[in-house]
Amino acid sequence: MSYINFHLKVFEKFLKIIIDPTKLKGGFDKDTTLSQILKKTCNKMRYNPKLKNAIRGLFLADFADAIAYQKYLISKDGYLIIYPKDESKKKQITIDELYDDSLQVRAIFDAMIGWADTTDDPPTNKTESINDIVKNLVNQVNSLDKKLGRIS
């Protein structure tokens, strides 16, 4: 949990460095959370609600908010429960899911480092760039939209 939270804090700081706050409605300051930055950026980019939710999921925004505001419990049987008192947001997270989330934040971290690397060395393409991740996410959302359209 701490490993994931640490990486999410790094993402927050990274985005605060590369995004010009004057370009976003309301801007942001040192106390602005990752979730708020993502929301403002997605609104500025005029993303549709499904894509906004997908990006929030990609950056584990609900997890980050739950940890930041201490809205979580660790159950006796080993589950992490975020927003235990809010049935609409409540989510039970297993150890395996935490492991998957740690891999996800590590991949995003590697992509951010690769994007920010200004050395003259040729880049080693270990992970996808942030643009590739977002493009892939858009394709996944569109694909799910089509499937849901066929089901209904």
C-alpha cells in the first residue's frame, strides 16, 4: 500500500512540474491532490466521462484519495477496504490486486521517467510512453462502448 501511495505522490509532483497551472480552470497549488489535477486536466482536454473515469482508474485516483483522507480499513482477513462507509465507493482490495496495482504504477513511473529523460543516449523502450498509454486506454474505452452498445 505504501509503495503504491509513494508512486502516486511522485506522479502528483511530476504533474505539478510539467503542467502549467494557469492553463487549467482554477489552477492548482501545493495542496492540490493527484485526483484534482487529473480532473482539471481531463476537463481541459474535454474528455468524455468514460475516458475521465478510465484515466482516474489508470492513476488509481480513488485509492489515492482514500489513503490521503484515511478512508480505508484493513480487515482481519487481510483485505484493504477503501471507503468502507460509502456503499457507492466501497471497494475491497486483495493482496493480489495490490500487487497488480504496484505493477501498474511502476509502468506509469517508468513511462514518465522515459518521457522526462533529456539525455542524448538513445532511449530504451522498456515501457509505453504516456501518450501510448492514453491512446490504448481510449481504444479500450471505445471497444467497451461498442460491446455495451451491442449488449443493450
